Amino acid sequence: MLILVIDSIHISAQASEHISCEQDIVYDLYLNGFYTGELQRKIKQQGNTLSFLTRSNMSILGINTTFYQTSIAHYKPQKKRYLTEHFHQVISGFKNRDMRVNITNDGQDSIVELNGEITRYHSSTYPLQGMDSIAMQLQGNVKQGKKHFYTLRQATDEMELFEYHVVGEEILSSRYFGDIEVIKVIELQDDNAVFWFAPSLDYLMIKATNTEGWILRGTTELKHYSDACI
């Protein structure tokens, strides 16, 4: 999850009825300190509706792996929530997966079609979200100054609850942006998962890593981004 969940929400943080924006971002991907590929994402926003196209190519244990996902989400200002409507994910190589998900009832219900098999899920607590909406929620929560929060991800065969804690501010030495002030966030169930958000980049997620992975230690780091709004 760590390598592929990382996202940018620069444009969506300003979600409003009339805004129209496009953003392109690129992240470098590393495993055990070695460069393995990159993740490219295009985000289009029209009002409070956002569409995502994410692609990545990388090598995992010598196996070329591709990731492709499209998704639609919308922002609910009254709840300050980014809700997934549906997404389609295809992975080939190290893992193989063809997954389609529809989420309804403000995140309470989902239908997952995985490699042709259909499963239904229901949440009575937190809204179910796809990885794009979760990444947006993280950035939005940090920007709002929240210190402790949860997300519920719709995974292939379960609902995964994640708890986060904002550690505080620090200076991060980044490959492409130099020394930059960031806000550090850890995932409490798996405290080796660390995320850094840059206030000077409108709280863009600039880096994430799982520093104590047993076999594979993954890092995702922002390489390039551009955006335009009208």
C-alpha cells in the first residue's frame, strides 16, 4: 500500500463549486534504497468532483511490475470528507489483479469485483475510501491542523482501518526540493510507516517510507509536479 497510496491534493484542497484544475505529479520509487521506477499521476478537478489516472512501472525482486488505476471521487464540504465513488485497478507482474469497486451511501457500502468474483462490504463507522481519497484525506486533515485521525480503506478482501498521529514539524532533506520544512505523520498500527507533508507546497505529500520493513523497505519521493486552475 505505501508505495502506491502516496498522492497529491494540492488542487483539491481548494475544492469549490466552480473551480477547474489539472495537476501532473511524478514520484520516484525506491526499494531498499535502490531506484526501481516511478509513479505518474494526473488529477482533474471540476468543482467538487475529481478524476484520477495513476500509472507506475517498477521492478520488484527482478520482476517488472505495472500498476494502472482510474478513479472518481468527490469532496463533501459539510463533512470535510473526500469520498470515493468508484475505481478500477489493474496490476501485473509481481502481483496480478483486476479490481473494480463501487462505493455508495456516503462510504457505507461497497461492491468489489476482484478477478471476476463479487463481494459486498458495509461500514457503520468510518466511510470506505479508495487510495486516492485516503491520500487526499490525509493531506486535508494535516492542513486543517488535526493531530489524530482515522481512515478506512477498501482493500481487495477486507476493510482496513488505519490510525494516524501528527508528530510535528521538522526539516526534511529532499532530493529535488532541498531542505524543506515538513509535518511528520506516522501510522500508529505500523509505526514504521512515515509520511511528510510540506506546508510551503500547500501541504503536498513530499515523501513516505516504511523504514523497518522485514524484506522490502519502500520509499516514495516527490520528483516533479505542475498544476493549473481556472
